Amino acid sequence: MRSAILAALLLAAAPAMASDAGLVKVSKGSVQIKRAGATIAAPVGTVVQTSDVIVTGADGSAGITFTDNSLVSVGPGSVFAIDKYRFDTTTHAGEFEGNLKQGKLAAVSGKMVKQSPESMKIRTPSAVMGVRGTEFVVQVDEPAKN
Amino acid sequence: MRFAAASIAAALLAAGCAAPRPSLFAVIPDQSDGHIGTIVVEANGEKRVVHAAYGAQRILADGSVVSEQLDAKKVREEFGPTLKALPPPPRTFTLYFLLDSDELTPDSAAELQKVFAELKRRPLPDIMVIGHTDTRGGLSYNDQLSKARAERMREMLIGLGIPAQRIQAAGRGKRELLIQTEDSVDEPRNRRVEISVR
């Protein structure tokens, strides 16, 4: 009985592949992914891949768990590109390059950064941050402000 | 080489001029354990290390970089909905097998019940099973052995009703010892499988 309920819960998701970067675990309001020229809706369970661009509306926010256990959330009115993601589950070697073009982001680094500090980088239009661990926030303002 | 470095710097400079968008980077205490982390912010050809709760670097529209001290209230005001969207941290359970057996130790069988309880608490759980070995034998031998152990646990979880596509298996060999030992030491506590629910 318990197994049946669990199976139903788990089957709702798309299959996970070793090459996937992560999985959308939280999706509120308008959340979309731009992938290879197309724009797709990104409800909970959507697989996230390298080169995906996460776009949230004014009412949107999204949370992603990556394969190295790093956690990234994107706030309302944001554009976040996953420029590079690679993680070796045996050696824990990898690289994660994210690009916050607009809006807000919060993150907790994972196993990759534990293994090699600054293997995770977050870029904005005006700076680049190396992550040595663990939790941080990033914001990009509109050019008109400030 | 020098040419490459110079052209990268020029490109960065050009990008900075074309899009002078202010940004902010801040360290916040880890929500699960309060740990204060470290970030390194590089802007305007300058690197700054931040290692303090709510410590921040702000890049202004003119490209200049200023240090700032935020607080919990300010971060909550600015990042409330963003922080709320962070997925819950993965939870890890460690299980041991009886010697030369596919059967779990009694303690581990109880621990497996906790894994199922955790799965039910999450909206869309997935599982990473990670095998570990003790230090007897070479690196690649142990990589294979630990992967085999993880695969065995994965099969067990599938047998208990968890869909195969939601479970991945990996082997860490002898790279992540629970009990630190010299090389070639028989240590049952290192022969384990971790189940990470996320």
C-alpha cells in the first residue's frame, strides 16, 4: 500500500538521467525554461540541463536541486542561465557556471564545492563570484536604478 | 598566453561598459546548520573575499565595488520569496550490510523505514545511492565494489516499490571514509551505503 502511494508520487516525474544537471523541486507562478530555441513550462519535476535558461515572471519563483546536492532558487522577475554544469559522482570533480542576468538568486553549494572550492561560479553583468561555501544570495538591479 | 589574458580583460571591460548593471553578492548563514561560508567576488579587476554573516559586496552602476553589511531583516525583505523557493536540503541515511550478505543489519532495517518516511515528506523526491568501501585493495577495485554495493541497494529499493528512474547509484570507492584508517585496513564501518533523499 505504502509502496503504491510512493510509486504514484515518484512516477509523476520525468526520468532522471546521469547527464542531467538537476531537477525542479519548487515551481510557483510563471516559471519557464528556454532550451535550444524553445520555451517550455517548468513545473515541479522538470529536468534541468546544461545551457538551460530559467525565466520567472513577476509572480514566479523556482527551486532546483542539482546532482551534486547544490540547491539554487531563482526569485521573481529573474533570468538565470546554466552556462556549464558537470559533476562526477565518483570523484566529485566538476564545474558549475551560472549566470544571473536579471533578478535574484539564493543558493547552497554542494559536494562539488566541498571537493574543490570555487568550482562553482555565479556571474552577473558586472562581476563574477567564486563559491567556497555554503549559502549566499545574489541580486542584479535594473540599469536605471542606483 | 599573455595575449589571451589581455583580450579577456578587454572583453570584460567592454562588457562592463556596455551593461553597467549594479549587482549585489552576500553570504548568509546556512539555513540548516548556521554555518558561515565564504565567497570571492571579482569585479573591476579586483578580488574581494567575503566571510561573515550577511557580509556583502555591491557593484555600483559606475563599476566601483563597495563593501556592505546587511542583516537578517534586510535579506528577508529583499530575498523573501527567493529564499522560500530553496528546495529542502537533501537528507542522508547510512545503511550497513551483514557480513557477506545482501541482508541489512537490524539497525539498518530500521533506518530504511526512516528513508521511506522522508520520501513521503517531499513533494517530488529522488534518490542517490552512494556506495563506500574500506581501504583494502586498489582504487579502481574499490570504485567498482562500491558501485556494485550501491547498485545492490538500488535494486532493493526498486523491489520495495520505488520506480527505477527515480534512483541513481554511484560508487565513491575508498575516497570518503567514515572511519579514517591507514591503507589496506579491514573496517566494517567503512563498508556502507548512503542513501541521499532530495
